[in-house]
Amino acid sequence: MAQTLTVLFDDATETRLGALRDSVATAGVPVTEGRPSVALAAASTIPAGTRKALRAELGALFLPDLWFYTLGTFPGEDAVLLLTAVVDAELLAVHSAVHDVLAGKVANPSAYHFPGAWIPHCALTPVLSGEQLTAGFAALRSTSPVRAAVSEVAVLDSRGGEPEVLVSR
């Protein structure tokens, strides 16, 4: 996907999640680069007019903190080590509102992010081998839940450039 509507976190949360990545890296496991985040939606293009509508909708909503509670991985060949967020009514309301705005207005939306299919998560690693997953889990076996304070929601472009912040706290 080329453009992602992404939740970014405050400095304290980034420090905590960075420390978890560091623990995994110390175990010899590769980690993801860049700011920790959670994708709300992804598409090949999120047009300027749709971004304006998203900015208005997000500005009217309460953006809840996220609680990363479960360390896990997605099944299959593209296994990454990740923290999943507790899904509550507030988070689902924001996610649903975002997709109401995006419906029919973006090119090639990602079905992984649709309501009912979306698993809110923060990836700690890129795709890993079985041995690397085992080492990553071992490095984080005593991880406690992380309260992730949302600082902004932005559109990130995988082709480069600065994020376009739509709303900040």
C-alpha cells in the first residue's frame, strides 16, 4: 500500500515501545524502523479532498489512548512480532467513522483494515523466521501492558515525503 492513515504516539509511548524493540534487537532479532504506529486504513491513494473530510471527522471525535496488551504474531509465512491493542467501543467508533469517510473515495483500499477484519497492532519486527520469532518472544516474555497515548493521526506515504498530520492532541 502506498498511503496509510496512521495513529502516532506521544514521546513517552515511543520511548517505551522503543525499549521493547531494543530488547528484541539485543536478542539478535531484526526490528522495525521508524516511529511506532497503528494503521487505521491503507490504500494506494487517499485524495486531498478525502483527507480534508478525514481531518473534519477526526477533529470531532475523541481519540482514545490504546492499550497494547497482547504480544503475538500473525499466522503464516509473513510472521512479524507485534503488540495488539485492546479493542473497545471508543476505538471501534473511531475506526468505523474513518472508514465511513473513506468508503468509495480511495483507490485500492486494503481489506486487512476494513471494519470486522482489522486487528489494531504495532509491529515490533519485520517478517521473521521461526528461530527469530522464538528469540523475540523470549526477549519479551515478561512485557507488561503499554498505555499508548495518541499524539496525532497522519497520512504516511510509503514512497517517501513528510507525513501529513490530519489531527493532533
